[in-house]
Amino acid sequence: MKTPGITGNLPVIRAHYADILCQLAEDRGLRRARLLSASGIRPSMLGHPDNFITVDQFSALCRAALEQSGDLALGLEFGNRLKFTTHGSLAQAAISCDTLEQALSVLIKYFQIRFVYMRLSFFVEDEEAVIQLDLSHNVADLYRFNVDVVMASLMDVNLLLFGSRLLEGGRCLLDFQEPGDVLPYRQLFGNRISFDSGVNQLRFKRDFLNSSMSLSNPVTRRIAEAQCEEEMRFLEGSTSVANRVSRLLESVHSRRLPALEEVAEQLRVSARTLRRQLAAEGVQFQQLQESLRHRRAIELLRRNELAIDEIADALGYSDPSNFGRAFRKWEGVAPSTWRREHLKAGA
């Protein structure tokens, strides 16, 4: 079953992110012209912050920078260079909030106006507040790079606003193998960092959610949020309905995925209109739900500490046998067989 992903030729990445990456590469002795040639980006496109490049172009630039630098941790340094002013109205709206919790809500709501193929979510679990990053599978070969970029950028903003306070009792979970050189990660996130975690999360004490923002300004926040809303409308006009629905589904981390009627309400259309729009793109709502369950099942099965019954429950299946039937339809084998084969292959 093929489900549409993010269309690579949409103009949804601001060009100044590419310019910053080129500056970093030049500092490493790489040639900007060679990088731009490999990515199909015209040099003139990087001259103004309101210009856009496509997802494919930006991804090609990241690949070229990684290959030519030979530095697998390049994403961390790139993320460190993305200061909060880089993110324009998004950063301005967040830092103008009254509390950290409000700032996170704004950041989550508008994050995709900067990186359309990534999604941030925020929730509270016991005594911890959690920021989680999920990535589109369309750029799987840049997985670690993209995770490094976002996590490093978040930490840079955190240190600017709160110093080292949020690191006290906090921890970082990353969903890739521990690299050979772990020092840059420990320097950025401290010693409480775990790899191969099945998720990409920054966790900190929930008590910090009420922390006051030193730059709080309700007028500035209203103006910045209005700019964010305008950018969201532009993004939605450039994105398929199927992608918008998928992003809404992916933002839900409860056991029960929202029904078509609930998603339609969030998109401000009727259920009938949404069904018709999806049909025009050759997609059914149930396909998008099943695609998400499939991806989440794979992610959870990679976490060997979770029992199959626990995974079924986490995905919203009241009966584990129903999960087993669905998984065999997706992968052709039982969940336990898939896990055994893939853990053996990774050993």
C-alpha cells in the first residue's frame, strides 16, 4: 500500500537555512559552488531570507555537505548555528510568551512553517515534560543529521533563555546507534543521554513548565503569531490534503487516532468535503490511519523491551490478535517474526 509522502518539489524551506549550511561548509574548507551544483540551487536564491527552495534541493544540499565533509556529526554544528533569530516569527512568538509551557505550545503549533517534514509534539508523562521529534520517512538517509540539527537548535535556544536549569534532572533520548565519538553529544546534552531509544526526546522536570519567560511581551506575541498564521496558510496552500491529514494524525500520541470527522473539524471543512478532497488525490482516510499505525508498529518493535501485547495496546488494538493480523497484512510475517529477524540482522 503506497501512501503519499511530502512532495519534494514544493517550495517549503526558507533559503537562508541553506545559506547558513553553506557558510558552515565553507568554514570547513568546502566549496559553496560545488555544494549548490550538487543540489540544483541557484546562488541567487540564497540572497534573501524570504526566498524558498524545495525539500529535494535542501535534502540534496545536506547530503552533499555530509559527504564532502566526511563528518557524521555535522548536524550538531549546523543546529548550533541556527540561533533563535534564524527562525523569525516562530522564535519571536515563542520567546514572547509568559511561561515555558506557553512557549512550547506555540513552538509545537507552528514548527512546520520552518521544517515541513518534521514534527514536534509536547506532552507530560509522570513528573517529566517531554518534547518529541518525529521525522518523515521520505528523508530516511538524513535521519541522524536532521535529528541532530533540531535537537542542537532546541538546546541552543534553551541555554539562551534558561541557562543550564532545564538540564538539571533532564535527559535526552535519541533514536540512532551510539556514534563512535560521543563527546559532542555529551557536551551539548550532558551525561544523561541515551541512544537506540526508539524515540527522539528532550525530557525535563515538569515543574519547569511554569518558569517565566524573561522576554515576555503579549503585543509582540500577537504580532508574531499573526505572521506565523500567514505562513501556515501559505504552507497549507502548497501542501496536499493527504499530507495535512497525515501531519494531524502524527501529532496525536494517544492510543486512539482521531476519526475523519475530528480531523475535518480541525481542518475547518466538513467530513464530506474532506473525504471528497482525499478521493481526488487517490487516497482514503483509512489508508492514512493504517500507514501511521504501520510506521509506529515498526518503531515500537525495534524497542526490544516492549512485549508484543504492550505494542498492540499502545497502537489502540484491544485484542493483540487483531494487531497480529494487521501486521501480517503489512509485512507478510507476524510481529514476533519481524522483530526476531530484524534484531538478528542488526546484531
